[in-house]
Amino acid sequence: MNHHMKRTMRTLSVFVCLAALVSAGAACKKAADEPGTASPVRVTDLELGRSLAADKTIADETSEFRPTDTIYLSVVTDGSAPQATLAARWTYQDGQVVKELSENIAPTGRSRTEFHIAKPDGWPAGKYSVAVSLNGAAAGTKDFEVK
């Protein structure tokens, strides 16, 4: 074999090795991304209260509020997704929409997302509800009252 042919063979073997590494890496990534390796995201709990702790838990869970309270909702999800959308639709007793909020999340395991509403001049007394959806599908409702 002449010198030029040896260099060509060496270059060819480097390309073959690189191609093998790239396809092995792609195979490993594909296996990690396959369905079934992570559980789908789902809402597991809704908590209402007057205050929120740093970890987004409700410190004083209640369904009865005063007119000047800020009303906090902590939505607990479980599962993993690269992207999901949680939405909270707050309504007054006659179905009147008080506020609609949404939050894009990328949960990995058990997570909490916080929503809240406030009305400095005071909430009208009556019955309210907050409906939560996950990616557009109903995921739970909490009723509460302002007295």
C-alpha cells in the first residue's frame, strides 16, 4: 500500500467511527424520549387559601374569604412534560367571569403552580368557583364563598 492509500483508509475509518458514534448517540436519545418512560401530567389537587408559602403550598387552606382577601389557588400536578398549559377560570355565582389566567409549565414530577385574584375595593359577598384545566381539558373545580 502506498502512503496516499494508507491516509485515505485512515480517513475512511475515522468517518465510519464518527458515524457509528452519532447513530449510537441518536439511538440512546430516542430510547430516553420514548413514551412510557415518564408519566403524563395530571392535576392531583387544588388548594385555596388566604396566603401562600414560598414552596407554593397554601398556609391556611379555606373556602371562606373576606371581601378584601387575596384568594390564592395552588394547583398540584404530577408527571412530566416538556410543555403543558394550566388555566384557572374564576367565576361569580351567576357564572360571570371574574378572571381567566393561564400558565405554561414544564413539570418534572410533583409540582405546584400558583394563581391568585385580588380586588382592593372588595369582593362582593356570594358564592364563587374556580375551574382548572390542563391543556384545555377540565381538571378540577373548587367552590368558595366571600362573606
